Amino acid sequence: MKSKKPTPAQAQSKQTKEKLDFDKPVEIKAKNQENLDKDSTSTTNRQVPSEISPHPQTEPPLYQKDNHFTSTATAAPIVSSLRAQLRKDQWDKDPSGLGFFLHQAKGKPSNIIEHYITSPGDISLLPWDEALQIIDKFGLLTAKLHLIFAAHTMRQEKPWESKFTLKASDITTELGWDKRTDLNQFQKLTEIAKAAFALGCLTIQATWVEGQGTKQVECSVQTSRMWETIVDVRGGQLNLNRKIDDPTEVYITIRPGLWTYAFLNRAGYEAKKALYQFGYLAQDLLKIDLYHDELALRLGLHLTVESRFHVSGLYKVQTLLEALLPKTIIDEARLNRDKARKLTNRWNHALEVLLRLKRAFQIEFDSATYPEELRPGSKARKPRGYFEQLLAAKITILPPAPIPELIMTKAKPLPARSQSSPKYQKVETPATSTNELTGHQIRQARKAKGWSQVKLAGWLGVTQAFISHVEKGNRPLSKEMEAKLKTLLEIQD
């Protein structure tokens, strides 16, 4: 019988697989269900061959002692795939029976990204029922790991040609799991390994054109993985099912997908043929408890990828809640008083968590639409119909300083200043300071530009509290800070 000619999609699938394959035989491919065990006892079934080094070269940690921020890719594929993990309710079955997630640009509907689930061994896309087995593994842990991968990818000169290896024990430390006592080390390593495996099954197809007219940049991507991952379990012993018990370490090797050529290409960006889009990831965000502070973590992750293009930080509460939660939860709260109370409490707790971080998010409530009685910590009785009022309220939320300033300048993260509380940051003042610029001048100039204290603080890399103290005349200014203020606010000498 004459063999059928492969379809263009099949030909592209084969071509993409060949491009993404790791070098052989040094690296070893993982198998499908053998590496994602349903009973959560193991993620791999193979021993490590003797020819593999017992200690592969791994990437250094993302954060150093005095540096609590790192750059991370925040291009459209990162945003869409993060949402695909956090909003499992938005996955659907396409006409051919495949499980898919659709992301469409708000301002340009013709820009779309589709995510599918593939088997680990090749790039063949999985039908809905099989895809659900992987989709169910997505969540807050994979979302954190996703941004960790994106941060390490920023360190690669040509990520579409690179691969790097991470130690799961290093990742558990970055997540703050070194202090967890409810899981032993084996369980922690296993959870990281399973999350990495699930991420390796996520694919991307993009039809994306950035810019307008002669400044357009074509960023479309044919089917490829978001991350090509290999999970390598070390130590322990083989059990009767030929799976490793009690591993001493897990190594995860990652090769970023071909999307990076269009969206994370410094040379291409300089030649105006590609994009190089990134933001910043705060160390404290990775340590938010994904069980007890689930909504706070969702909000922090969402704001991290949004901050690159939503620089004002101004939102309606409803817009944020709809981005974080299924719409049915919000609709039910509108109809049920008890559910409205619980969701309001969840929202306020999320804000409190972000404010309590050692390097806190910067939050400003709109005085006209966000009354005191609806804000976190208020003991005042809430008015009738308060939930609708909350949904319509406006709030400005910016990442911790100095991230807003870094986003504006695309500079490298600087060592963070010490901070004694979420609402007050001590700023060292040089011995030689000047009071020539008054707090009243600063306040008037700021308001003339239509800036909030939060926005000015973001530009300067300080907290809102610092700006408030300066404007009240309670804090002297260094010559350097005064010069920055005069430049930013266009204050004439």
C-alpha cells in the first residue's frame, strides 16, 4: 500500500522535534506516564547510566545575598502560558478533539497564542482526555517554576540554542521550602520533578505581529514546546516497580522553546527583526505560601508579568479578580451575601500578604472609589451593596521598589535596601544633605504631572512612605535625591 504523504502540520511537527532534540546519548528522554506517576510516589523509572557525571554543571542561584530581584522573560508567550496554568477552567476542546488554551491580545485581536499538550517523547498533540491528565498537574507550583525557568533563560545569550541544568534542591530553597516541615526532602524533590515534567508537555503556536506600519515585527511561532525538559533523578534505590525511592537529588535540564527566537532575541531586537521583552521577579514572591495565601500568590504572579506593559499599576478590583478567578465565583458572590463576604475577606487577605512581604508591594487605594471601610484591616461596618462597590473600586498596585524604576529604564537589578516594615523603608541619608527643595514644591509638582505618590516612588526606587515623609517635611533629602526629583518633576532651580 502506498504510504500517505504527511500533512504540513505533521511535517512541521517532525521538523520541530528534530530542532528540539537534545544531544544523544548524553541526555536521556523521559517517557510519558512513567515520569508522571499518578500515585505521586515517583516521577521517573530509570537509573542514571554510569557514563553521566554524578554532579552535572548547574546554574548559580537566581538571587545573591544583597540582591532580591532578577530579570525574567515576560513576553506574550510567558504571559499566556502562565495564565494557562493558573486558569485551568479556560482550557477547552478544539474541533479536532485536542485540548487547547486560547490567548488573544486585548488591543489587537488578530494576535493569538494557542497552547496544546503534547506527549513527552515527541511533539504529537494529545486529545482532550489525555491532555487533562497533564492540565490537572498545572497550578501555582508550576507557575512559580515557569517564572524560574524564564529568569534563568534571561541569562542565556541565545536561549533558542542553549540548555541549562537546575538542581531541585536549589529550587526548593528559592521557594522557601527549606523551612517546610510537612514534607520530607524526598517529597519536595518529587513535587519539583513532577512540576518540571508537566511544563515540558506544554506547547505553543503563535500568530503575533508586534508594532504598526513600517515598524511591524513578525513574531509568529509554529508548533514548539514552551520548555523542553529532562528530569534526572539521582541517588536512592530501585524498588520492585523499577522506580527510584528516596532520591538524594533531582537535576532538571531545560532547553527553552523556539518562541525565544522571536520574543527573547537581543540581537534581533537591535536589528528590529525580533523582540526582547522582560520584567523583574521578586524573590519574596516565590516564597508566598501556595496553600494558605493562594489568592495573594495568584495576584503577585499576575502583577509580575503585567508590570512590563501595565506600568501605571492602576486597576479596577473587578478586572483583577476576573483575571485571577473563574467568573462563576464572582457571579455567585454577587448573588449570595455569605459568598460576597468570604471573597471580600480573601481579597483583603491577599492585599495584606503583599503588604507584609519583607520587600512589600506598593499599594494605593483610590480615595474617590475605594472607601476606608472596604480596605484591609477596617473594622467599620460595610454599607449595603458593598460588594458591587468593591468591584468598581480602583486600586494602584506596583511591584516592590525598585522594580517599577527598573522596568522604566530596563536596568539591571540593584541590591535592595533594608526594610523594617511593609509600610516604611529606612533610607540612608548622607551626612551632607540639603533642604533647598521643599516638600510643598515636590507635592505641587507631582500633582501637576498627575502622578500619585506610588508612581513617583516607583520612579525613584523608594517606598510611598518615603515620599509621604518628604512631602510633609519630615525627611531631609540628599543632593542626589534632590537632583533626581528636580529632573523627574521638571522643577526649575
